[in-house]
Amino acid sequence: MGAESTAGDDGLSPRERFERWRDLVGRTRVTDTTSAHVETFTAELRMFDMGPATLMATSFPSARFRRSERMIRSSDQELYHLTLLTAGCHALERADDQRETHRVGDLCLIDSSHPYDGRFSGARSSGPADPRATGISVDLPISQLPVSPDRVRDLLGRTLSGREGTGALLADFLRGLERQAHTLEPAEAARLGTVVVDLVAAWVARELDALPALPQETRRRALMEDVHTFIRHNLHDPDLTPATVAAAHHISLSHLHHLFTRHSGGETLAASIRRQRLHKAHRDLADPALRGAPVHRIAAACGIPPRVRVQPCVQGRVRDLPERAPTAGTAAAGRGRFRCSSAGVKPRARGLRASHDAGAGSGKPKSRVEVYSAVRAVDDVVGGSPADPAGAASGEGELVEARGNPWDKGLSAKVRFEYWRDVLARSRECETITAHAESFEADVRRAELGPVVLMGSSFPSARFRRTEQMIRRSDQELYYLTLLTSGSQGLRRGRDQAETFGVGDLALIDSSTPHDVRMLGDRTPDGAGSEVTAIGIDIPQSLLPAPGRHVRDLLGRRLSGREGTGALLADFLRGLERQAHTLEPAEAARLGTVVVDLVAAWVARELDALPALPQETRRRALMEDVHTFIRHNLHDPDLTPATVAAAHHISLSHLHHLFTRHSGGETLAASIRRQRLHKAHHDLADPALRSAPVHVVAANCGIPRASEFSRAFKAAYGISPREHRHQALNAAATDGRSTG
């Protein structure tokens, strides 16, 4: 790839080796380079061109690098030089009398526009060789970083740690990149160069706390994103008002109103909160899993007190449930199912304060990282007031480091399982089943990185199913990326795709296609049971630059996380999961952008290898996508062969040819009509929809004209829609009486 060079060539004298190595380093770092080991010089150097950045890894005896004012006047490439020291010691002196010493694991940032004098002292090896220093460096243009050089100047030459937070993520990424660089194709290397620049920018911004230095419009957008996230997380709290939102973000109420109406097309903040609460209630009332919950319970879980009347519609009619007082069991189930507050936080008024004052001791809020513990579960499920461990009641509610097993007190195993299942369903809605519900123990850690959700979990063997019904009810249009770190995984997706995954494999699926995942655990060290551990990333499909019709070729396939860009992505996810609890909100959002860029680079790399797939496989994948699109849009009267072809970016004639070939001669228009009639036939026989008029059922199936529907239905089934409904409901009533 690019320019890859080595300096340690056989056949050269030590002095010639030194001069060649010095010339290679001087391609991006023009300095006066000297060494006391010229007469015995041996060195290694690997240089990789990565689009906007240059990566260099080198090992050499003790040496000195001096850059003078004269050199800068002669040639200044206007670069930042970032170095991660992996062996030895580095003493740096800059022109402003700044002196720093860097040791293994430290990061050092300097620029080519200021004089410096750097002395690298090697670490003594076990053999007779001279002491050697080793390091990994990145050179990138000053213009690439979105932070003003005047601000970055405060970091130049300082000793900055690469052992925690974003610094650790950057250091680990550079180590992995150096290991994998020789496997990268030029286009792949250029994409990863962009990731390097973004990650360095996130690290620099973290070190500077540089958000105020960003453009004003960028800061406004970041603030509004934080406001929307805060509202979504606290809809359940009746004390959520514009005033509490403004206070949580340390801005005036008038400024908040001005910004919100500007970014929301004129909608006020109070109206937005009310609309989102009603939308959540509307969705929950339509959820079959919550049919036993009283309406006032669902309303309260959406932040609407009992005094406010809510009448959402379900299937075209008002849901009418008795307003009865819940039993103790119902109340417990309702609380656990509907409310999810931050770890260790009382779920009412304290929830708002804790979400943004988590770092009260340091004066800085922490990111939305949640460690779900028994304390939180007891509070939410049974409404108790447990003891206050680890600062749970001290205002540090956003982040709780649970001691030992975080599920070990106060809850039955079955309730632990149900609570864990509900936490996962916040972004991965599915039917979750386990054979270990009676002895269930699990950990789950969840962090929000801007638009991306990071989740790490360990749990017993389990099964996760997402059905067509779930997709029709709610589809967030997400990609689910999972890295398996222990155990094994079996996946069935769509109609006939099946795959098996092992440790180190990456699995990419989407929320828009049915799937059935079985995860089997490895035996735990104490032999007590089996355990699966995994790290997941949920990304909005709209954020990946690759078209969905291309990405679908990767969905459900076993992809390696052991080499190339896949290994870099897997290692980055492991490091991010370790460091997530240290991140501040702005830092987490910036790293979310890095995650998206890295996933995009990995997807592009995997797609580059896809032309080798058989043409028939690609045709089947396209037809699977067509069938899914039709099922999701049967309710739309504008669903026609032309709209299907346009949605998949293919010609109408090509679509007709493929469809008739794969459907045994049935045309696409006939298939749409048949599926609409079949759905109407099913809905008319549903006792839950007995009060819906026939023409409403027909319209919900994409047939708005009642006369047209009646003729087509009778032609297909030999009976009118009303007669079919009458017979089906009578048969259901007879069966019910005989069963009773």
C-alpha cells in the first residue's frame, strides 16, 4: 500500500544504514538527526501513506532530532507530529524554555512550525545490541484538525497520557493500525487515514475541552442534540418542563426557547414534549405485551399524571380499558416494564438532576453510561427505597460501579431476566427467551455516543427473535453490529439465510428484516454455568454512506474481526467498552462519529470483496429485499411495481424479469394484490378488530375503494368480506364456549 519502506538493509555499512534511515525519517520530519551509535547502527522503519495522514513505526538506537528556525524558514510542511512511545524515553525541549520527559505509553504532539530538540534514549535489551527506542508516529496536516492552531499550541510538547479515556483509545488504535497496515489496500488505507484524523481530533478536543472553540452553529447543533436526548430519556418524569431542561443545560429559558423553535420548524419545546409523550403512550397502548396494564399506568409511565386524560387510538378506535386500581403484582410489573431511570437514581424528580449532575464532585457531567444494578432494579420494579451504595443517592446517579455481581440482591432470578430483557429492548426490540430464567444472572453496560449506542453484556445462553409483526409495529431503521467475545452464535435471517459465529467474529444485521439469533455460552471458570459475552453497536442506517442495497449483501454473513480493518474495528470496540465510563458527553459524541467512520471503512472494505459472490446469490438477496419492502408497505395505496423498482434503484423491466423468474410466473402486481387480500382476510377474522368497519380494514391493507375491495375479495375467496367476518367471528365464539 502507498509508500512502505524499511531501513535495515543487508549489504550496507552501519553508516550507510544510518544515512538511509535518516533520509526516510526526513520525508515528513526535516531535522538535524545525530546518533552516538553511527558506527554500529541498525534500525527498522515502516512508513505507510494513509491518505491525509502518514503512519510511521520505527525502532532505533538512542538518537537526537533538532529542528531549527533556519530549517523552518527553508521548508515548513505545516504538519502535526504525534508520537506514541512504546519503548525507551524521550526528553523534549522547545524554544519557549519548555522541557518535558515522555515515557512508555505517553503521547507527544509537536508541530513542524516551531523549533524543538528531542533526545530519544533507548531501553537496554537483553542481548548485546545497543539500547533501542521504539515508537509509532502519525504526521497529519495542521489544516485537517477542526481546532484552531492557537488552541492546539497549548498542548504542544506536553506529556499526555495514552493510558485512559480517549488517549487510550487513540494509543491502542495506533498499535493495531501499525500491526495491520501491511494488509491494507490503498483505498482502505485512505479511508482509515480519515478515521485517524477524526480520532486525533477527538483526543485533542478532549485534552483542550475545546467545545467552545468550535464554530457557533456546530455548538448549537450539539446543544440541540443533547436537549433532544435529555428529553427522550426523561419523558417518564412528570417534572420534565422547559424550565428543567434549560436548568439541566445551564442556559436561560428564553435562549432555549429561541434555539428550539429555530431548529424545530416553529414547534415550541412544551408542545414537543407533549407530542412525544402522547406518541409514546399511543405506541405502548398498541403493544400486545402491555394489554393487561391500565391506561392510567401507561399514561403515568409517559410522564402524564392521572389528572390528564389521554385517549390514543389503536387500530382506528379508542382503546377502552377500565380505570381500576392495580393489584400489588400489577403495579410491580407496570413499574418494571414502563420506567427506566439511571442507575441508582430515584425515578421521579431526582432523575432529571442526576442525569446531568452525575459528575458533581468534579464539576463536569459524565456521559450517559449506565451500569444496571440491583439497586436500580429494586427501585424501579418494586418501588422500594434500598440502601444507598456507591453514591447511588448522592447525586452521582448516572454512573454506578457495582460491587461484585450487580444483580445479586433483592430480586428473584425471573425478575432479573425480565429487567435485563427490557434494557436490551431499548434499542434492540425482540422476543428474548432463555432456559436459565430461574437462575438468571447478567451484566449490561450501555453508553450513548451521540447517535450511536454502545452496549456490553454478559449473560447465560439465550435466544433473540425479531418478527415481521415487531417490525411493522416499530422499526428504528438501525444496523446492529455485534462482536462476540465468548460463546457462540447461530443466526437465521429472512427466509433461508443461516450462519454460525465464533469468538472474534463480527455480525451485522438490521432492524428491518426478521431474524432469529441463538447465543450459546462457554462454561464459566467456576463451572457453575455457561456465559456469553458480547459488545454491540447500534447505528442509524442513514449514517452509513454506503447505500442500503449494497450493505444488505453483508447482512447476516460471518465477517472476521481478526485481521485488517475488521481487527482494528474489533479492538477499538473492546477499548471503547473499557473506557466508556470515563467519557464526558461531548467526548462521547465525538467518539460516536469516529465509530461511524470506522464502521463505514470496514463496510467499504468488506464490500470491495463482494464482486466474487455468485450472481445468483446477489439476485436472491435483491429479491429478499423486495419481498421485505412489499410486506412493510402493503398499507400504502401507492405501492406499485414502479415504486418498488424506484426504491431498489433498478429498472421496472429488470424487476419484472427477476420477480416472475423467482415467483413461479406470478407477476409483481398480482403478488401485491394477493398479499393485500390475504392480510384483509386475516384482519377481518380477528376478534380484536370486530368493531372496525370493513372499509377501514380494507384501507389499512392498501385498498381504499370499498367496491373494488368487495369485488376482488369475493373473486379470491368466493364469499363477501362481511360474510367471511360473520362466519369467522361466530366460529371463534363457538370455540370459546366449548373450551370454557
